[in-house]
Amino acid sequence: MVHKPSICPKCGHGTFEIAENSPKGANFKTNFVQCAGCGAVVGTLGMVNYDNLLINIAKKLGVGQ
């Protein structure tokens, strides 16, 4: 399988960035994955890294070591 670089579906740019913002009408923030060239949003990420949170909880409980 050949790896193709990701490109923006709007402008074709190939570099992306994370931008924190609140959706209109929301009382929370989220992380948007957006094109660094034109700002088109291509995805979202939650504000909490649940993988790290669960690992830290498991360590404190002595589980999975």
C-alpha cells in the first residue's frame, strides 16, 4: 500500500493545524483540525485526551501494570 499525503479537500494544501474554538451556541470548546492554508475544518478532536486519562487512572489504581 502506497502512502499518499493528506490534502485539504477545499484548496489542496497539505499542512494542517489544531485550532481551539467554541461552536456557535455551545458552552464548551473543542479542537478543530483545519487546513493551515485556507482554514477549512476537516475534523474535530475532543479537549480531553482520554487515552492518557485512562492510563493515569489505571496507574493510580494499580491496574494493568
